[in-house]
Amino acid sequence: MNVAMFTDAYWPRVNGVTVSVDSFSLALVRAGHGVMIVCSQYPVESAADAIRAVPEECRDPAREKLKVLRVPSYRFFLSKEDRVAKLIKRRWVERELDAFVPDVIHINTEFIIADIGFVYAKKRGLPAVYTFHTIWEDYAANYFPLVPEFLLRFVIRRILKILMRRPDLIIVPTIQIEEMVKNYHIKREIRRLPTGIDPGLFIHRREEIDRFRSVMETRYPVLRGRRILLFAGRVAKEKNLGFVIRLFPELLAGHGDLALVIAGNGPYQDYYMEEARNCGVEEHCVFTGYLEREELSLVYAISHIFTMPSLTETQGLVTIEAMLSGIPVVAIGAMGTVQVMEGNKGGFMTGNDPEEFKARVLELLEDEALYRGKAEEARRHAQAWTIGSITERLVEIYREAPGYIR
């Protein structure tokens, strides 16, 4: 089977859609399928810091068989991190696709790249599968802060309803997104499928972990002898990081051996650094900025508790990564986190309540037997999200799509 993956977000852009597309594409190649990724091209200067995002996977033989077609693009006026493909390149993309001979078109975006994919699928009589990754109703306010929220939601719903009439089958990563699609009254087949994670990325030898811990303590002396509370992901407004930063002074007052590490980069890094200063915990917080994939996996390994305050996590990929690393999680129970944790598996899921969140963190800090039990439970529970088993289901979904020629 040949699969054409259409996405605006792909390396060097670092976000959940990039990880999802890349993970599934590599897994499909390993399983013997052909994959071409059609994505927006990023300027060379923006690639320098992020193209190294998955160094271990770059050495994977599967990547050598992966075809990537980068479509010339414009800067997206609402975000300096994003690009929009040039529609005038449609014919060129179609010629490249004809040479590849896809059996399925899998669209992972809502912009120009999506339109090129949908049109090509219709012209060639191929099944078009669409994954609804991002809940734009929740994210739009970050791009249009001056527009009333009710108006934004109304416009976005209209746009999404039109878009979701185009695919033959819709994939949703969570129950909540499935309910949203159903509420749009879209008469399309829907399949629920989370993104899988490669567990091999999170297996490290003890000496490797100790060596990395030493490097991090040299780089950030505040980490010496301290237990790490970790957040990993984009440092953006929707991640609700202020929730944890504001709690941290109280946790630190009772447990002076703590440090808060925020691993990732994003447009709100300066904002949250200022919040840490205002809360009086700046000297106990580490903002790592962008980390290579291998470094991030080792940051999980040296951390004590993973904290996830976001209310808009579509899939909870970093939560799964933390659990695969054997770190108990304390997270606000919203969106993808609910599906991943299924209650209190691998840690504790709380309401959007600072006192409840703090109490759960304290339980893990103060009860060693509880901590060990939750760490083992996290590792065991996360196995359900490994990439191999989930990719097998993705192939089944492709074959179930209306129009697929068996």
C-alpha cells in the first residue's frame, strides 16, 4: 500500500501533529508500505534549530525509504512558527504524486495542503482520510485575541463543517473530538485512533541516565540533589503553565529539594519566566528551550513527577512518553489526558483545582510506596499506546475507507 500524508506541520516545525505524522509514517514504512509526506517547506534559517528534533530516528533505516515532498510556502501571517503552502504549486505536487502512485490520501491539516490533497483524491478516485488533530475552537483565541470568542467559535464551526464533508472517512484521536464531530452533524464514517509512541526511545541504561544527570546539573546547578517536577511540550498560552508555576512556591515551602523543569520552546517562554520571577521561584525553575528528541527522552528519565496542567491536550502524547519512562503523572483531566490516563492509571488525574492538584503531587512526594506503585503502573499502562499495534489498526482503517481498491 502507498500512502500520501498531507500536513502543514512537519520537521523542522515541532508540535503534536509533526510527531503524529512522522511516527505513523515511519511505522508504515517499517511495516512494508510506501509513504510520501507532502508538507509545507520551511526556510533554511528556521530549520537550523529544529531539524535535529529526532536524531535517533534519523539513523533509522526506515527514514531512508520515506519520501518527503516540501511545497514552497509563505509565512503564515498569524504565527511566525507556521507556513502556508503556495496553491500555484498544485500541478507540480500532482505530478509528483502520480509518479508515487498512492492508494490512499491521508490529510492531517486544514489549510492549502489539505485542499491540494482533497482535490487530488477526487480527481484520481482515491479514498481521502482526514485526521482531526486540533480543536481550533479552543486555539483560535490565541491567534485572534481581540475577536469575541462566541464569534470565533461560530466562524470556525462553519469552516470545519464544510471541510469535514470532503473526506470519505474521519479519524479522531480522542472520544471528546469524536463527540465534537458528531455534534457537527457530519455524515461521514468516524474511526477513533490515538497516535502511537515508539517505546524504544524511552529505554536507557542506568549509566547513560546518570551521565546525562551530571551534564544537566553542570548546565543548571539548581538541579543538584533535587527532585524534578517536569513539564514537556510547547511553551504556549494554551498549555496553562501558570497553573503549575503558581503552585510551585507552596510545594517548595514543604519540600526544599524540588526543582521545576519546563522542557520545550514556544512563544510564551518569556511570559512564563516572568511569572516564575513574580512568584519568587525563578531560581528554582529551569527553562531548557528546545531539546533534541534524545535529550528530551533523558530529561524524562531523570525527572520525578510529570505535571500536565493543559486543558487542551488533543492526544496527550507527552503524558504517554512520561509514563513510558516510568514517571508518575499528575494532570488536569481534560481532553486527551482523560483517554490516556483512564482515571488514575499511572498517576493522578485531577479537576482544574489548584488545591487538588497540589495534594496529589504531595502524595507522590511523601509516600515512597505509592510512588513506586504508580511508576510501575505508568510504565505498564503506557504499553497500550505503542506505535506498532496502533499502526496495524491504521492500515485496517485505510482499507475500510470508502473507495479503497482492494
